[in-house]
Amino acid sequence: MLSRKQFPLALSFVMTINKLQGQLFEAVGVDLRSPVFSHGQFYVAALRVTSQVGLCILLSPDINRTSNIVYPEIL
């Protein structure tokens, strides 16, 4: 007997947080498994979505928060 499973897929694209500035989207996914590069990047990404329902945040299972890292040598 032959069986198969189907998974619904939707066409999507990837954009850096810097490219998101000034645009709005119905759905935004933010991968926080590694720290964001500069201060305020997560804030910018979270504000690009039109509703809370459209915001998806990906974290590591053992970590339930992210650090706001500032590199003084870059400032």
C-alpha cells in the first residue's frame, strides 16, 4: 500500500532587517537563535508587521529570551 503526506506551502521570501525599514508586511518571521547584530534591530523587525497575529519569533528551545548586544568598538 502506498501513502503520502502533503504539507501546505506558501511562496515567501527573505529580507534582512535593514531592508525591512519603511515597509509593512502582513506576516514577519524573526529568527533569534543567534543574537541580532546591532541595537534596535529586533525592535525594527517587530514593528514591520501589521498585527500581532502576523509576528512569528523563532527561539532556541532552551533559551526563552534574547540579549540586546552592543559592540562599543563599533560605536
